[in-house]
Amino acid sequence: MIVLGIETSCDETGIALYSGTEGLLAHRLHSQVDTHARYGGVVPELASRDHIRRVLPLIDECLADANLSRTHIDGIAYTRGPGLAGALLVGTSIARSLGWALDRPVLGVHHMEAHLLAPMLEVDQPRYPFLALLVSGGHTLLVQVAGIGRYRVLGESLDDAAGEAFDKTAKLLGLPYPGGPQLEALASQGEPGRFVFPRPMTDRPGFDFSFSGLKTAVVNTVRTATNDAATQAAIARAFQDAVVETFAIKTRRALAHTGAGHLVVAGGVGANQALRQRLREVASEHRAQVAYPRLAFCTDNGAMIAYAGYCRLVAGEQDSGRVDVRPRWPLDDLQAPGECLAAQ
């Protein structure tokens, strides 16, 4: 089965083709960073318009890369949510139209499930059950994973997601959009220990996160500290250290709680090298193995949508005739493919 994946949840247009026998056949990605940089963040209307322009040409490029035509497509997967409503509707409309035209099954995919399954695109796949830390621009979750659709959310952010905290802190420091990678680069030059920020919610039991207090600590420090390059770098370093150590503490706690032998780290913030190194150390303490998607598949992409869609389409799932999107969609609302079919 060859599945076309369409990702349009936010500001990146991702297209991919996944084969159940040959794996990933082709993938293309268009980033809207240059479009939104002048505004310092994503403008939803502009994001939707750009997706409209990009999806079909990228599909044709992927098909050409794989030496296939549209008739070779056996199923179509698209991001149904969570995400920006207008951007999601673009992918939904195009996926449904292609499905109707080609008489192929179509399925809306949960964006965070796709991130969670992205390491399955690699040669060394994690084995179920595992613990997943999903850290993206809009979501921060610790999830116990027994199998596809069998998720138990252990903890999540009660306010800002980690990616939002990175972007907002970068903006405070005057760094250009997108802020996360810029802040990581600046932090690598910072003096360790010059500033120390709180590790939020690590002094209480549980697995939830909160980054609003950390952001406030950064704001207060920026207002009172000298505005020179060394100070800016030291603040960036202290912020990153606080986030990384918070994740380390919570992940260590979750590994001990679940006894998981594998840890999956996915989402855009999962590309942060300091976080990756610290979580390797934490996993080693518990004799657990760590799995990451390749850097290109940490951020939003079509490959993860195509793979997640394949896993459910091959089990017989497909959308009804209703066209809708879910800008807010809790991960633990999902069911395993067999359970979904039984409920229909």
C-alpha cells in the first residue's frame, strides 16, 4: 500500500509518499519561515494561503521523485488536528478532493500521534511499550505508549509549551524568528552558572510541566541585567539549562514509574542538542534506549503523516463523508485501529 501524506497544520507544507513494503519513497517540505519572520510569528491567514499555493506542486514533485503517478496512490492521509483551523482545512480539502477523484480511502491523522511515531521511519525502531516525550511548538507531553492508539498521557504543560517558551524567550532577547534554533545557538556561547532560573514544578510529585514562571524569571532578569552580548548569551544558556533539566527530572521520574525500556523524544524541540545529550544520560541511568527521528523529521513534515496514516489505513480505517478538522484534539482521545473499527 502506498500512502500520500499531507501536512498543513501550521507554517510548513509537508508532502510524502510511504510504501508498506519499501518504506519512505519521497518527501518534500516547504517552510514559511521567510513569510512570517517579518511579523515575529505565524500569521494564520498567510499560512493558509501559502499552503494553498504549495500542496499540489509538492505532491507532483514527490510523485516525480518516486517515479509514480497519482494512480499509484492507494490511500491519502492528512493532518486533521491539532493545529491552525484554516491551515488544517487546506490539507483536508485537498486530501478529500484527491480521494474522491481517485476513489481512494482518505484518513485524517492526529498531528501528535504522527510526531510520536516518527522514529518508526528510522532503521533502529523503538519497541513497544515505550515512554515518549513530545516537545513541539504547541505541545509538551509525556506519554506512556503500549501500541498505536494505546496512549496514556502522564503529564503535559499547564500553560506554555516548551517550544512557545523558547520562542518567547528568544524574542525577549531580540533574536529573529524562529526563535528556538537561534536561542540554542546563542546558549552555546553562554557562561554556565552566571544566571540560574527555576526548574518549574520539579519540587512536587507528578509529571506535568509549567513554563510561565520560568518565562517571568527571564523577563525580570532581562529588565535588570546589562544589555551586552555576553549577558544575553548567559541568559540564553540559563534558560536552556532550566528547560533541559526540567525535562530530565520529569523524564527520569516517568521512566522509573513506567519501567519503560525505550524512550522516544520527538517534536521540534527534540532537535535541541543539549536536550538530546541530557536525555541520553537519563536513559542510561535506567538502562533504557533512546530513539529520535532524524533532524528533518523532528519538525512538522509529511513523512510522519504518511506513516501514521499508513498504520491506520492498512488496518481498514478511513474517514466518513464529513469534512471537519480538530484544532484542539487530546491525544488520549485516540483508540487503537481495531478498537476504532469495532466502534463503527
